[in-house]
Amino acid sequence: MLDNVLYARAYTSEHQLELLDFAAAKCHEEPGIFKLLIVDSVMALFRVDFSGRGELADRQQKLAQLLARLQKISEEYNLAVFITNQMTADPGATMSFQADPKKTHWWKYSCTRFNH
């Protein structure tokens, strides 16, 4: 049933970038076959690999590289890219979860459609 679906799991943020190169190569090998690229929990590995404010600039730079690659793949192979991300809660708020979409504003610069 899933013969036309490719699946890969990244274990580090660097591996995630390598998998994008693999995806681009597959799109090149089989032009027109792939129509959608999904990146689930895009920030999860970056949060693990780059912790604390001291590594924030490095993390943002790597994220920018990831987004640039996604945009290039999307444009070059005419496919949609769907990204999911975790929302953060304000630790100073009450016990209930309160999403803060303002913290994701920088994503808008790489997106043609942004919903939060």
C-alpha cells in the first residue's frame, strides 16, 4: 500500500540535513514522481544538538540552511513541503499549556503559506 512512499528517520540535526540531500537525489533520479515532502518535528533534533542561548546563533544558522535546502528542493522539483513543529509553553504561566505562536515568526520568511 505504501509502495510510493519513502520514509527516513533522522537521528541528529546534521543527519536531517544529509537526508534532504538524499531526498533531492531521489527527486532527480525519478523526476515528477514525488509531490510532497514532510518534515515532522523539524526543531526537535536542533533543540537536542544545540542547547542553551550560547549555541542559539549556530542553531539558527543550521536551521536557515535546512530551510534554504527545503525551498530549493521544492522549487527545483515542483513539490510541496509540509513542516510540523512543536509549540512551546510559557513556563511562567499556569499549569495549562499555552501555545505561543509569536516565537515562530522567523519561519514566515521561508514560507509561502504559514498557519499557526
